[in-house]
Amino acid sequence: MKQRKTSTRSSGESMDEYDDLPEVDSLLRAEKKHEWISEPRFKRMFNEIEDGLQGVLGKGKYEWVDRRVFDQVFDRSTLLAVHKLMQKGQIETIDYPIARGKEAHVFHATTNHGPVAVKIFHTTNAVFKGLAKYIDGDPRFKGLSRRHRELVNIWVRKEFRNLRRMRKYGLRVPEPLDNLKNVLVMEYIGDDKGPSPRLKEITVDNPYEVFEELLDFIAINWHNCDLVHADFSEYNILLKEDDLWVIDAGQSVTRQHPSAEEFLVRDVTRIVEWINRQGHNVDLAESLARVLDDPVPESSSFSGGD
């Protein structure tokens, strides 16, 4: 019979378990990661916000939520930022994840005024290795620190500013409400049943009209906002009540960025590929010419501009 190993935690408590089981190892790492919560100066803070984190903790009516999400996302710095945003009234509860990517988790959250989306960027070094190219070359962030955590915080401020600029010119993007460190609070695009679906996930009745509206978005963003989205695809476009919403603007750069034109071509290419998969035969060169050379479309059709 296999011998069971007895290990002793730093508190002196013995743990009679198989040390080599991966799930046990994972739990131990998570527990060690959050040992700081029991420290007196942080315990009070955590007690103040614990009720608001029932969802991500998998408690109460949110027992179905995977607790591992909390262990992956909510380190000390993140919880301190959430605490401050709760004190400001920008967040009341963080309920459950509605989207997950390499760079961030997005959560359904609430305030006194209704639902919001809270985007929490991961702080591991591996996540942001490929993203520096979207900051280097952007004159708005010239000379700022390149330390990893600072880079994450810059990225959050960058998305906040990009969204605000897009809305200023009438583009339909989520309203940015606040940001602190690696946490971004913004308008929730969805309803009581869940977030609005991505264009990738649905079939539309009028794909060519959708294509034209998306080209208009790219053109207005380029000429009026002085920005290029740089990750424009059916994965980052939501459909809510027949309205298109563009999300994930963190990688957007100004036209002065050395790779701006390359990113523009890539954005238009992805939308042309999408419309051609719907049975059309759209030419990439003609679509680029329309974005660059045609009169800039009116943005009145895009609600939500400041």
C-alpha cells in the first residue's frame, strides 16, 4: 500500500495528504498566495469587501462560480484596487466572469446605478510580453516606466483613454467609468440574461450592412479619433438590440505610432475576410481605399458619444 506523506505547514498544522497530487499542489499554492489576507492590516480591508466578492469567491447564490478564478486574478494589489473602487462607489459587487482572455478577465459587477463590467488585467510577466509594441511608439506614453506591473497599469489607462476618445467622436464603445492600477470599470453591454453575443457567435440577416458600418467605424476612428483599433475582428464586436458595439480598445494606438498603417491594414483585412465568409466577394484594396480616401462618414449613427 502506498505510504501517505505527512507535511507540516508554517503554522505548525500537519497535513496528511498525498503531496504529489496536482490538485493538492494547486490548492497549496493558492493558499500560500493569499496568506497575506490573514495579516491584521489586510484582514480588516478584506472583511469590508468580502460581501461584495461573493461571486468570485463562489459563495451564496454564486456557488457555481469556479473559485480558482479568484486565485488566478485577485492578488494583493488587485484586491487593494478593488477596495478603493468600492469605497468610491464605482463597484458594489463583483459577481461572476463574463469573458476571459490572455490579458484579462471581465466580470459582471453592480453599482447603485445598475450593472457594470469590471475588467481585471492579469499581472503575470508572460501576459504582457507581446503587448509592449502597442505602447512603445505611442507618443501619449513616451518615457514611462517599463517595469512589468507599471506596464500593466499603463495598459489599463491606455484602454480608458482610448474608449473615452472614441466616445467623444460618437463611436459606439463601452463608456469607461473609472480605472485604478490593473482594474478598469466600464459600461456593461448585455442584459439580465448575460453579455451581448460576439459577432463571431451569431448569424446576421444583413451582413453587408454590418460590414459597411464596421468600415465606417474604422474610418471615423482613423480620421477623427486619430486612432487605429489594432485588434478589430468579429471577436471584439458585440451585437445588442441590432446595434454594433466595439470592445477591447487597449491595444489601439495613435496614427503617429510607427506600426499604425500596418495595424490599419490588418483591421480592414479581418473584416473583409469576415464578410467574404458570409458569401460576398469584397476586394481588400477597394475597402482600404474607402477607409483612407472616401469622405469621413457621419458618426451620428453611433450613439453614446460624449
